[in-house]
Amino acid sequence: MSTSQNYLCLKNGTVINADSEQQTDVLIQGRKIVQVEPNLTPPSHARVVDCTGKLIFPGMIDPHTHMGIPIKNGWSADDFESGTRAALKAGVTTILDFTILEPGQSLSESIVVRRKLAEKSHTSVGFHCNITRFEKSLLDEIPELIKQGIMSFKVFTTYEEAGMYLTYKQIKKVARVIAKHGGLLMVHAEDNDIIKAATAKYAGRNLIEPRYHALARPPEAELVAIQKLGEIHRQTGCPIYIVHLNTVSGLNAAKAAGLLVETCPQYLFFNDSVYEQPDGRMYVISPPLRKSEDQKALWAGLLNGQINTIGTDHCPFRLSDKPDGLSYEQIPNGMGGIETAFPIMLAEWLKAKWPLPRLVQLMSTHAARIFGLYPQKGVIQAGSDADVVIVDPNLKEVLTPDDLGDRDAWNGYLGLEAVWPG
Ligand SMILES: [Zn+2]
């Protein structure tokens, strides 16, 4: 194990930060980076690793995970232990997960419960605080939580049936409190009324296939919710971060309104045609997968700066959790991705020869800045945590089940190219 006396020197690698790409040495002492400089002379007892030809990234930060989610007959396929073990192997050194507000619980109680579950994690873990009920006592907790370092709060414009829905009027009130105390509001943006109306069209007709999941949650739901949130942002000044954005219209509306935007690998790599596949049910996630035009706009948004972060919305299930023949309304929503997100994104990036600092912005630095972790995380520089990811860019592989370890979580990305840290 590392002690404060342990020195590690990474020699001659190419360090990729959000704003630079530089061949240099990195000296680490214990859990901190102490020096970043070409041709540095390490202390005589340092362990020296030759990184010639390797890329060195700051640890990836996944700002959107759901480890250990209770479902009908047990738990989703990853808990904090297995999920963060898989994350670490794939270059993710920090995850930001969500609290779950149980009936009768206060926000601070909900944080304590999730923190306890996260103790067995292999990465750094932070939390966003879900506000899934509108009560004055919950709003009253916000200032103190922000003081304690929980600065991001999440609300839903849908999931009325699951008891998680807040009206726009309520969201505006939450936003005012958060803005006043310097926090950030995250929103699952799908308009409840539009989903209700679309769902009603298919109800009672025995239309159960996965494709109806996408039809019952149309893209207009995202657009309308984002327009309303843009208005709330304008009226309250509260910074608003749209999680798992997935449509071209939503993206344009969010940027016009000055909102922060996250998208996820599933919306980049897949479209709604997968719902016609035999395993289409496994891709039932909310919001649903969209059209190829949306995919194109999202990839463009990564490169042109419209999109701020990539999160995975990691919530994997086993094949047995989503048995064939279930109605789309009964299928647990969610899929995994933290175990492959960085390796497949990096493979795409290298293939297209896109600037690597941009990938660092999207998968590490921007999340660190937005969620108050910078410069401890999200950068390789003296004084930062020694969260470094070393990659040989020439070791490209095709994803196979062996890459996923002993977890029984289903993964939708098999067969894609991946470049693994190691
Ligand atoms: Zn989520």
C-alpha cells in the first residue's frame, strides 16, 4: 500500500489534460501528484515506470450512476462494490451517484443510507441528492447540505406513477432555494403530460413490444421539459444541468437557454432500431433510444462544445431481470455502461483522430468543475489526487464478455472496439 513516503515516477508518457497534450514526467507521492515536468529527477527510492508511447489521463469521472437499485425481486446487477470495481478497470476513478428518498425520510437521512452502502466502493464516490417529494421541510435542508458539500440536487419532471414527479411550479421553488445558496439543479427532463398522453394512445391494445416504450416517451417530451426549465433558469438564475440528454431538439433548446448538458454512451452508440432486435428489451431505458439524426447531433455536440459531460446513467440488469415477453411497461428501465464507456469512447476518438483534450473535458474535467471537485480531480497537475489512467493507444480490442469480469450484468456494447487502460 502507498504511504506518504512512496514515490512513483511515470516517465516519458503523454499527459492529456483538458487544455493540453504534453510529453512529460509525473511524480506521485502516496495519493497525490507532486510534480509534473519533463525530464524530472525522481527521488532515489522512487519506483519508476517507463510510459514511453503511453497516454496518461486524469481519472475519469462518471457524474451519473445508480449502484444497487432495489427492484421488484431484489437488486439491480451492480452494487457499489462490483460497479466501482468494473469502473476502475475502465479508467473511472470517481463516480457521482444519487440518493434515494424513501417515504418519510429527510434529505440528510437519505444521504446517510446511500453513503453507508457506498463504503465498499473501489473509487471515490460523491452523491447528488434526489428531491422526489415537494415538502417545505426538505427545502429547508438545502442550505445546510450545500454547506456540507452536497451541492447538486436532482428533480424529475416525470415518473408521477413512481411518486417522484415535481411540477414545474414546484421545481421553480426548489431552484430558487438552490440558486440562493450556490448549488446546482439536475433535471430528468421529460414532460409528464406528453408522456401521459402518448402512453394513453397505446394502452389497452395489447401493444407490449419494446418499440412502444420509445413511442410512449416521444422526443417532444424532452423538448417541452427543457423549454420550461430554460424559463425557470431565466427566472431564478439557478444553474440547471440536464441529465441524459438524447434529442437534437432538446440539445438546441438547452443550449439556447444556457443549460448544462450531459449525454450518455447509449444515446451515442445506439438508436431505436435496437428495439426490433431479439434482445431489444434489454435496451429499454428512460429516456428511450432515439433516431440516427439525434445520434449525429449528439456526436457533433461532443466536438463543438454544446455537450458538457458524458455520464453513463449506469444501472445494469441481468438477462433474467428483463425476461422475454414482458410488456414494455413492466420491463425494469436501465442498462449498464460504466465498465465500457471510456474504452469505447477512446477507441472512437483515436479512430477519428479527434483532439484528446476534448475527451478529457467531457469525461473528467467538466464534471470535476461543475460538481466542485476541481482541481482535486479532473486534472493532472501538482497538488491533485493521483487519479491517473495509463493507456497504450495501440492496444485496440473488440469487446467480449471476458472484458466484463465475473459480474452477471448484461452489457449492450459487446462487439465494439475498445482501448483499455492497463
Ligand atoms: Zn439516471
